[in-house]
Amino acid sequence: MKFHVNRDVFSEAVSFVVKLLPQRNPQPILAGVLIEATDEGLSLSAFDYEASARTTIDATVDSPGTILVHGRLLSEIASRLPNAPIQIEVEEDGGILLTCGSARFTLSSMPVQEYPAIPEVSGDSGLVPADEFAMAIAQVAFAASRDDVTPVLTGVQLEVTGNRLSLVATDRYRVALRDIPWDGGSVDDEEATTALVPARTLTEVGKTFSHSGNISIAFSGSGDREIIAFTSGNKTVTSLLIKGNFPPVRRLFPEQTEHHAVVNTADLVEAVRRVSLVLDRSAPLRFTFTSDTVSMDASGTEQARATESVDSNLVGEDVTLGLNPQYLLESLSAVKSEFVRITFTSSDNANKLSPVLITPQTSVDKSGEESFRYLLQPNLLLR
């Protein structure tokens, strides 16, 4: 096997396929990148039984063949090579010789025959705008749980219905929901298709494909090997779906209610960041909403205390409640609008705190699109 390839193109391709590999893989063989050289060019793949990445690039192939080489090492080498074409060939003793300008590396070859087959996806598919999909992932994935004890909460639920794709995530204390357009082509299926995708994998997909035009999303497999594939241009990422039933969180979103406050997003973000400096990590921040201001009050350890208020426009009765400042800040970063509407929901259970609904607001008087919604459960205040 022997080929020549552009350094920048090769480095970007290797970097792409190794991004999804775990830092520590229990099976050494899965730390490899599979490189296949054919008359059509190069194919680079990585797979750890849960997620895979595959890309094709142009190259001058003198002798076709397949090699498996340690992915992260190859990525680090490729990113630091001089500005010259790369030549890779397999030597007689089975070693892999990489030369670029005056730089010369000899790498060990991993056993190709032990590497698992990269999954293929052939199920129903549709298209989403890459920029909107990346934005939706950024607005939702942070609300997924980071606790592996409940695997279904570590994923983002993708739901396709008609011409709409919804992304939903929750960690029990909050729920984030975003809708974007879905183009299913000639398939007009009103029956919902769902896929529970690991949030980590989906986040990498959003970062990788954010400027790619359109992304094709395909669903395939059955039983314990259901997978989803994201493809744009010459890149494909697949992910094994999380098994289990995602909680029915949509029913938690309230019908229209007029009890709400509108606040300038940037002003509220800066105030919350300042006041919460004195709080313990898990302590709630006290908010008091009145007709024209929202006041924040934080009491921390060592008798530290901070207060601040910003302008707001409240419709309805005054409200005092406690909110997790970090969860609130993450939602405010996700609304992507100059103003934010904080709606106070009601509950039939007088002993249970009702969540607040956070949505974008284009101005003090005009609500934004309802494509992004965020529910946050208040905390009990001890004083």
C-alpha cells in the first residue's frame, strides 16, 4: 500500500474521525483509524461499537490497500507536519512509513482483521438545515443528564412528525425543547419517528456539521442495534441509540398563561453572574419579580451577601422564588434573543412548586418564536 495526500486535507480528515473516540478505550483495537486506499481515493473510519465516523478524501494511490493505525497519535502527528505533501506506505516488515518534507515517522500497524465492521445505514432519511440543527443541539443538549445511572436521561430525544424535527432533553430538573424544519422528501408520514441519541455524540455532530448546508439524517436497524446516521458532504457519523423509554416531558409544558415577566437577556445574565458569586455551588438564588424590576438576593458562606436588581416588565402578581443560577444562565444563553420571557406556571398541587417557562422575546411587547422552550423547576427557599 502506498499513497500521497495533501497534508491539510489528511490532517482534517484524521481529526474528524478520532473526535468521537473515547479518551480511554477498554479495547486497544478500537483506538485505531482504518485507512482504505483505492483507485477512488482514501476512506478513513473510526468505530467504538457505539459511534462511528467516516470520511473520504482525494489522494494519489500508487498501491491500494488497508491499514489500521493508532488514531490519536496519527492525528497529533498530522497536525504538526511541515507544509508539504504526505506520503504513507507499508514497508516489507509491516510497519507504516509516513514522510512529509524532511519529517519521517515509522508507526506500528494494528491487525486489520480484528477491527469490527463499520455500520451501514439504509433506512428512512430526511434533510435538516445544518445551521439550524447545530443551533438546536446547542440549545438543548446541555439539559441532558451527565449521570450514567439513568442512561435514558443522558440522551437527546429526536422526534420526527410530518415536516418538523423536535429535539428534547431533560435531567429531571429542567427540560429543553427546540423544533426545526424537517424535509422527508416524498415520504409524508404523520406517524412520529423517535431516536434517543447520546448527547455527547450529538454535540460533536453539531460542531462538525454546523457550516455544511444540509444534513441527511437516516434511521436504521432494529432491536438492540438501532442506529442513526448523520451525513453531509463526504462525512458520516453514526450512533447507536440509547435503549429505553424517554419520559413524556412534553405534557409538562403549560398551555398559554399570561402571568409572566419580560427582562433584557444580557442585563439579567450579568446580574445573575455577579450575585451568584457568593453562593455555594448548589444553593438557589432568590428572585423577586415586581411590576418594574426583578431583584436578586444571595446569601453565601462566611456571611457574604449580594443583591442586585434589573428592569423588568411583570404581567400579573408579584412572585418570589428560588432558581438554580447555573441552570438559569444556561437557558438564557440558549434563547438567542434580546429579551427573555419568564412565565410562571400554575399547578393543581398547592404543595408542589410549579416550573417556570423560559422563551425568547424579540421586544418588551412582542414574543419571539415558540420553537425554543425551556422549563426550569424552582428550588425551595429556606427563608
